[in-house]
Amino acid sequence: MKNVLFLLTTLALFSCSSFKNKKATVNVVHWNIKELTTQKLHQDNKQLNAVKDILGEFKYNLLSINELQYDLPNVPKRDYRTKGRNAEVFAKSLKMEPMEHAISFNQANTGNKAKKFKGQYLTKMTKQARKLADQDNFGLFPGQYSTALISKFPIKEEVIIKDLKWREFNKNVKFSKFRRPNGRRIPTGLELFDKTFTDSIIEIEGKEVHVITLHATPAFHFGNRRSPNYERNRDQLRFLEWYLTGGTDIPVKLPKKYSHIKPLNKDAIFIAMGDWNTSIYANNKGSEVLRRLFKSVNLWMEKPIHTHENQNFSAKRLKLTLDYIAYRGLKLVDAGIYYPNEEEGSCMKYSELPKALKSRTDKISADKCFNSDSVELKLASDHFPIWASFEL
């Protein structure tokens, strides 16, 4: 790939070099790859090919992936038989030998209550599929939107948090004001995390490093004005803040059955990353938590640009900063966001673009050129890869 923009943290400038740093001990990439399903992993398709091409430009020994389906027998259709193998399959597609990597991959809560249609789960986001979807932890089928960590370093231990109830973390949540998309009440036993919160403890040069992966609830209502999403996102990020720093703006006293869940020690080394689903530049409740958190821990970039945008080339497409890497106890060598300059590089005419990438509102000349790397990124996901290089 050529003429690709990598926004550098240390210089706050753009660089045209690829992500290769021989000095660094830890090279991290995080990417929310839109709806990476079992079906896509086992069939030749433009999205997966684009993903492989882009990740081929990076050197990494820690790879965090959001929205990877946790495979289960008969999900979403009867002809699927495997369980929990998709992260391994994905690693192999990237030519990462699974025997040489440790993998953290756990089923998200999303979709566990989804209903079938004629004996199988629907997979396309239609009106009917939305009605059958899990109304509390949104998903069309069980295991959708799970998170994987692929590590070159051995994983010594894992803390997996998915059963903790929202009210067990914040006893003052007022469920009576919330409604599901179908208008029904939210159950008071709802989990705090709609997906999972995972702390994978790895060892690098004799030192323990906590790698925290989190894909938070979107801070958006999706047409449901009584959605719990804003407050759930806030409390998920409060939990992250509490776990990383030992405190947040509400008292935290978990039930005794969660005695294994404790904040990190003050001197613990960590890397926390994921799609935290609210912008530090927004006025959302979760955004306030993030701004406070980033006063206590290090952010991989001082003023990150957007990491998500609509998958088209409309001039007014939505752009949001949703993905983050935070850290402590490490020296940042280099970092950035993979975002090709649309107006540079090899030309792909607008008339040649896949229909899905064309704007429904803008009138764009058929001969207008777009960087083929930008086109490839849009085929891959609606989020951008973010990366950081560290020394111990």
C-alpha cells in the first residue's frame, strides 16, 4: 500500500511509512471489523480479502478484534458445527500459526435471547430480524459481536466478566425509566456488559502486562428514546475506570461472589483497548467518564481523529472517535490511526466503486478519483485499525 496516512502520536504529524518498528517490544493493533461472521470466514469475499490486505501492512504481536462471531453449533444455521474456533480460523487466514499464539476468545452476551425463524436465526438486518433479535443485549443470534485477542505472548491468566449484573455494580440504576425497542420493560437482572470485559494477563520479558479488551454498548438510542444505552455505556466505562485506576465517581462494592474481580494494583502495567462506543468530543454520559479517565491514564494519541465513519464517500458522512488504546507502565514509541488520504494514491473512479460504497444523497462525478486504499478500507469495515508501539 502506498500513500497511506498514519497519524503519529509523538510528532502529531502524518507519516507515509508502514507500521514497522524494530525497537518496540510490544506492537498492538486494535480493529472493530464489522460483523465478521462464521460464514465470511469460510467463504472468499471482498470484506475478508480487504481485511487481510490491510492487516498485512502492520507488524504486531497483540491483535484485538471486535465483532468477531463466537461460533456455536447450529448458529446461525444448522450446517455450522464448531464451537469457539473462529479466532483460530481468523488467525490462520492472516498466516498467524495458532500453535505459536495464545488466543483469548469468549462468547459475548449479545444475541443469547434471539429467536429463530423456521428453525434458524436470521442474519440480515431486516425489520423482521430486529423483532426477533435479543432486545436486551442486541444481537440477531448468540455469539454475535464477540471479541478476540491474539497474542504472540503466552496468556498466563484471564479474568472474564460477563455475568456481573448492572445493578450489582451501580445499585442506583433506575430501570423503570427504560424500555426495550419493542416497548417492554428492561429486566432488572440485566448484565452490566452486553458483550464481555476481559483482562488477559501476559508475560513480557519477565513482567506481567494486563491486556484489557472491551467492546462497549453504543452511546446511541437507535430510535428508542427510552433506551438504556447511554447510561449503560457510562457505567461500563465507569467499571473500566474503576478497574484501571481503583476508583470512579460512584462507590463500588461488588457482591462477595465476585471477590476475584478487583482493580489493578497502582503499579500494574496495562494496555486497555477496544471500541468504547462514545466520542471523547461528545456530550454523552460515557464521554465524560472517558475524559476523566484519560486524565489518570495515558491515551495512545493526544487528540485522536475519528476512528469510525459511514461506509460511503458522501461529503456529509458521519465521523466519530469511538476506538481507543490506553496504557500505563510502558514507553510509547509510535502510534496512530490507519486512515488513507482519499485524494492521493492510485485512482479508482467513482463509477467503478461497489454500489454499497456509493452515496445515496450526493451527486458525484463518475470520473472522480478515490484512493484505492480508501476503497479497500471501506470494504473492510466502518471502523479504522488503530495501533501503538511500546517498549517496556
